[in-house]
Amino acid sequence: MGQTGAAGRQERRGRCRASGPTAYRFPKASLPVNKLSLDGTRTAGYEQFTAGKDARPAFTYRAKNAGLVLAGTGKATVLVNGEATRTVNVTGSPTLYRLTDDKDTRTARLELRADEGLQAYVFTFG
């Protein structure tokens, strides 16, 4: 995961603690399976990232479905292998949202384009 910007993440016992907005950039190389990459600006909290300008997490996974716990108010557009597949309307406290729902297991790159202020907690795969 490439990180740029003056405010960096501060690691403490394996978790991030809030440190102000940080700008990230996707790596030039493709993402290996089960690796997360960030692009755009976001603020790291103790258990979540809060989306800033142009926030986009990407994850290459192998599963039938993918989910993400999101909170706040706004929309998140889901892209699978570069194609928009759905838009998730997020409202309220942390809730698990289904991002993909495939019949068969597959390997794919998942990308999310989130409105500013949305909070992302944890990805799930099944």
C-alpha cells in the first residue's frame, strides 16, 4: 500500500489511531489476492477509515461474495474488475453491506468509490 502526505498512520498494538487526513495512491503493479490498497484521502480511526476526497479502497479477492461494514450517510459505488456493478446507500451506524453476490467462486478486483464522510470498518468474504 503506497502512502503519501504529511500526516502518517501511527501504529499501536496492530491498530491505527487517528492522525489526520492522509493521501494514499494505488500501486502501479496489480494487487495480489487478499491484498488491500488505498487511493485518495482518508482519516484513520481506531477501528475504521473515514473517507475523504476521492477515497477508493481496492481489494483482490477469491470468493463468491464480498461485504463491507459501513457507517455514516452517503453512497458507495462498487466496481468489480473495473465495471460499476451496484451503488450502496449507506445510512446510520455500522452495518454490513453486501457488495457482490456471485453464483460461483471467482477471483476479482473489488473497488469502492465512497462519498466523503463514510466510514469503512471491515471487509467480509464468503
